[in-house]
Amino acid sequence: MALLALARTHISGCTVLETDMAFHAAICSASGSPLIVENARLHWIHLRRVMGATRQVVGRRRAVWDEHAAIAEAIADGNEALAAEPGMRHTEDARENLVQHMTASAAAEGSAQGSPPDT
């Protein structure tokens, strides 16, 4: 839980992204599976990009750490089923927010160029 406490003290900037990455890496390591660790390592550049984009949604910043806390608490309790639910919700929320962010960015870019965004 110390990682979450540290993360909550740095709600903006690069430090938050690094702390977010460290949280996700710790989850992978805690799995005890070298396959999960290796798979995550192969995708870190993409995950980092998604996390950075998610960070642009100001209202999501604190919610992300609340989601992390729920996941960490379930893992600490040793309840895999309980940990899976907030983990899946966290992933789905991130996906939805990323799609919204990308859609808004495309619309703004289209407006700036005087043309409608691609649909």
C-alpha cells in the first residue's frame, strides 16, 4: 500500500506515470508467472502510451488510484476472484476513456482543419 500512498501525493506529471508503471509491474511480478512478466515487458511501450493518454483526462486521475487501491487490497487479501473484478473494470474504464480522448482529439483536429473527422 506504500506505493499507492506515494502515487496519491503526485497526481500530475511524469512521476505519476512512472509510479503507475511501477504499480503495474509490481502486479505482474506478484503473479509469480515469468510468462506474465515477459508478456508485459513486450507491451510496456504501448501500455505507457495508453497510461499517458489516460492521464490527460483530468477527472480520471484520482479514480485510477482508487481502482489501484481496490486491486491491491484484493491481492493483499489473497482473493484472486475479488482482484479480477476491479482489475477488469480498471482495464475497461481505461479503454473507454482512451477511446473518448482519441475521439475528442480527432474531432478537435478536424475542426481546426475545417473538415469533419473521419467516421
